[in-house]
Amino acid sequence: MIRNMESISSASAAMLRLETATAHMHVGWLARLDADATGPLDVPALRERIAARLAGGPRFRQVVGPGSGRPGKLVWRDDPEFSLDRHVLVWNGATTGEEELRVVTDRFLSEQLPRDRPLWSVLVLPHARGTGAAIVGKVHRALVDGQEAGMLERLVFDATAGEGRRAPDGERRREAELLDEYRAMRRLGTLAERQRDGGIAETVRRSALVSRRTEGTLASARRSFLNGPTGDRRTLVTARVDLGRLGRISRHTGTQLHDVVLALSAGTLRRVAIASGATPEDLRALVPLDGTEDLLFGDGACTVLDLPVAERRAAARLASVHASMTAARRPRRVPGEPVPTVLAGPPEELAIRLAMSSRVANVTIASSRGPERGHFVGGTRVRSLFPVMPMPDDHALALSTTTYDRHLHVAAIADPAALGGLTRLPIMLADAVEELALSTGARGVSYAPLPRRPTRPPARRRPPLRSS
């Protein structure tokens, strides 16, 4: 039997300490299901599947609490009051359009995960009319270190259309296999943990190691229109781009797809600055070295990139990004070449990099590769998957992208009070794609942005979130 108490890792402890009332440390996603599915989503069946799969991730039934011995030591311990109803919430009202869906989603993502229960939550919107059902998931970054990184996805999504209707015996056999795998990985993790102190002091010690391994300088970034005091409200704005067209630009210009994504980010942020009444200026961005890693939550090595937002020419923006990223990826430096700032280190040092980001960068841009095969929920296909990333204090915006179902899925999480004009993000992104294609001479796949949403929510009473 799995022990009911386990020391928390230093990386998870750091993530818990990084969280503030205005810097939420949860990650997650917004999944949109096919609109042509017959009837609303079967929520009771979804609950049953999640309950059965919890055996493969015991951490999702544990809470953070004080341990015995050293003062300040934290441990994971079983939640004696665990109830799935407190984690799988259902929006009982029917969302009638994109704007109302966004209002409900924003409210859910603006709430911190309470510490008196396991640090994850899922909101199901089964009655979305005309837009398909939706599911929003969030999990504290402290919970998903190591083997649990993709567990929230595995709790909710099916790998095939038939998996959600699998016989209970088959489901139990599969979860038994997951549980055995979890136990084996935990034993290895325990052996490693015994060889080092698991407290916050170890995180501080490794911070010094990260600084020694870091190339370039870590001077504070100049303030920009994206930086300043922020509140606790969040808004999520999403858009999609056809990967075929981005691939054509990449091949035509001899650049990597990740370079194209970052150049599009620069073009989009240029438009966000103008919409906010600010003069477009170059921004320092914390970005992954490799945007094709199969990591939804961005655990890979990062670099600090000077994002050419002030540059008017789209082709020049791409050339600048490509040169900077090529230098950052190069294992050996060319004499006379500026030394890039690269934050290297194992994934458990993500907390340190995240803490640094509020000082050394104006914006974080997380990029990853999503699942190669599409997800399903109870036989219904997931047509869109938008990642949600943490936003540090004094940052009004964080961008994240992932590839899924032949599209680049772009999500902006922002403080709506500090940054205006973001509702036009789909239009801005479409314009940036078109501008880059024309500027580089790459032509091809047409792109139609997602429907523009009204800027004001419908003025009517909405039912509260309920757990049944």
C-alpha cells in the first residue's frame, strides 16, 4: 500500500512559496469539444472515469501539510475528507456564446486553488449551445512535478473515441498498471530524495548553481506597458493558426517553426501595445530553447530573448529572432558574438527560473508540442486544446502556445484591468500571420480567425458554480 505521508520536494515547496494573491501558480488548459456532438456531455460518466483513474495518481488525493521534525518542513498526506465533488465542478447554466463561455472560464481561472484540499480542479461546461461542450482544468505547479506532469490530462481525456466507453474490468486493469508504474517511479524518487535535503534551503543552494551555469547577464528588464502592479483577476483569450501555413513560412525562410512562432508573438505584441495606447518597444521575453518538446507545462531550458517588437518589418523581426535563437541553441560560441542568457538546469529548477522571470523579462512565452493523436472525452472529440500558464507578479500578460490537431493553439492569460484590447487577439494574430507571409514571400494555406466576440458580457443573472 502507498504510504499516506511523503516529504514534499524542494521544487514543489518553492512553487508553493512563490504563489501570491496576484501570482497564481496553477497551470492547466481549456479544451473545446466538437460542436456537433449529440446532446450534452455525459458528466456522471466522466466523473466515474476520473474516479477510476485516480488510482494512477495518488498525489491527486493528497494535501500539503506540516511534517514532523524540522520546523517548516512540508509533506504530502492523504486527505481524509477527499471528495471528487469538490474537484469536478459543473456549470449548470447553458452558455449561449463565446463571450459567456469566456466569462465563466475567466472566473474559474481567477480563483486560487485552496490549500485545504488536493491542489487541482476541473470545470465542466456540458451545455454550450452552438459552440460545443468545454472543460477547463487547473492544477498547482507544486503538484505536477516529475511523474504527475501529465496526470490531469490522463484523468480527463481518452486516447481513443472508444476508451471512454471501455468495460469497467478493462479500466481497472489499466489503472492497476498505472499504479504499479507510479509505485516504481516513486521508489526511484525516494532513493534520490534521501541523498539530498528536501527543504527550501536546497532550492536556494541550487539557485546559486543555476546562476553559475547561466550564460550572459541577468540584468533587470526595463519596464514596459506589460509590467506594473496587477490584480487577481484573469482573462483567457485564445486563437488558432493553421500549422501548414506556419510550416510553409518556416521552410521558405530556412528558419525553425519555433522561430516563426516567436516572430508572430512579436508581431502580435506590437499590435497589443498599439491597442493599449503604448509605443511599441522591444521586450525581453523568457522563452524555451526548444518549442517542440513534448511538455505541456514548459519544463525545458529557457533563454532570455530580445523580442523585436519595435521593428516595423515582419521579415526583419523573424530574421532577428532566428539569429538570437540560433546563437542561444549553439553549444559553442562564435568569437565576438554576443553571449545569450540561457537558464539551464534540470526541470526541478523551474521554480528558480519562474522567480527570475519577473525581474529579467517583460513577458513569458511558453511553447510546447501537444499530443500527436487527438484527445476524446466519452467518445466526443476534443477539437481545441489551449494551455494555461502561470503569470508572475508585475506581469500583465503571459503567452503560451501548443500544437494540436494541425493547428498552433495560442492562449493569452492576462490581467484585464491592466491591459486592454486583448479581445481582438484572434484578429491581431491573423494579421501578424498575413503580414509575415507577405513580408517573407511565403504564400499558401488560407487562415480564418476564430469569430470575434463582443466586448461586453450579456447582462443577465448567471447561476453559481456547483459541484453536482
